[in-house]
Amino acid sequence: MPANLPRVVIVGGGFGGLYAARTLAGAPVSVTLIDRRNYHLFRPMLYQVATGLLSADEISGPLRSILSRQRNVEVLMDEVVGVDALSRHVHLPAHDLPYDFLILATGIQYNYFGHDEWQQIAPGLESLDDADEIRGKVLLAFERAEELAALGHAAPELIQQLLTFVLVGGGTVGVEMASTPHCDAISAISIPPRRQSCYMRQALACYPRIPRRFPPRQSVTWRRSVSKSAPVLEST
């Protein structure tokens, strides 16, 4: 790419950053896309990785492959640790990168309301690592419940405790997680189906209307659907 072209630095390879790069295809600029990972993640389907319905490679793709036909873009796998707006540089761990225009598309961050220690027992769902962690914990809970059931003398309350899952948040991810059965975990255990329905519990803690950003009528439909598999606990 010609060195005299204005440089556009895009931080983040999610939907915002990717579509910003695509929009600049053919424009007389040099585009540098920076992300900590070298792949784009289709986050709306991330819950299906966490529940074992999809594998990681089915919802992710290399950023360089996605943008391979775009000649004015380069992809850097790195982490932006700071921005100097006066000198127009982004700070990377090893060096600085100049820019003429900067687009920050770094995505979301979960809010634990000042209690970061909650993250150890209640992980968020924003990456493939998070999905793998949640899936592993769910599978381990089912395996432990299977072992207790096989022994034959475990208290039913203990098995039910292992198979009780609480989801905090009534957005689209919380609703989808609550209404999606953990198919691979259920099929891998030998607890009789009639007992599975008694033991497995999911609760969705949310606002009175779920999802809040949906129209009221559609929220009612979602709530009815979720309530078939998970009791809804209202909070404010």
C-alpha cells in the first residue's frame, strides 16, 4: 500500500471493527485492523458453544481470510494499551503505531458492580474461552450428579443442587441460554429421563420484561417460551 495514504487504525475485530474495515474497501486510505485475536467471533451464537450445540470453529473465522479480497487492509494480532490523541498514536506493548483516523470498536465488558470477585464463580460470556469454561462446568456438574446417582444412596437434594443453574441477566444471551437444553451433557449421563426432569433446574434472574429492548408483545412471547424450561425471577 502507498505510504502517503491516510492511515485508519481500527481497534477491535468484532462486528463494528469488521464492518468499518469493509466499508473502507476501495477508499483511498490504508487500514490497519488490530485485535487481540486473529479471528472474528459471531457472538450471537456463542451461547450454543457454551451449551455444546456448536463447536468453536463453527462461529469463528480468521480475520485475514474474511478480508483477503480487500487490498487496503492489514490485520495485526496485538493489544492496544493506550491512545495518545495529541500525537495520534496508539500504544502497543512493543511499539507505537501512528494514525490519521482512529476507530475504537472494542466491544462490551461485563459489569460486576464493584464486586470483581464474583467473576470467579459467575463468568461472563464474551469469548470462546468463556464458552469453554461454562461448558466444562456444566458437564462436570452432570458427571458428578451421574456419579452420585450411580451410588444409589445420595440425597436427591444434593443431586438437584448440582443440576441447578442460575443465569443473571434477561437479555438475548440469558434468554437463549435458559431455553437451550444442554443436549450433550444430558445424553452423556444415565440418570433416568423421568428423574432428570425432576433434578435439572434453571432459573433466569432478570428485569420484569425480557428482553427489555424488545417490544412488550415480543417480550411476553419470549417470557412464555423461557418459562417452560426455567422459572423467571424478577429483579430491579
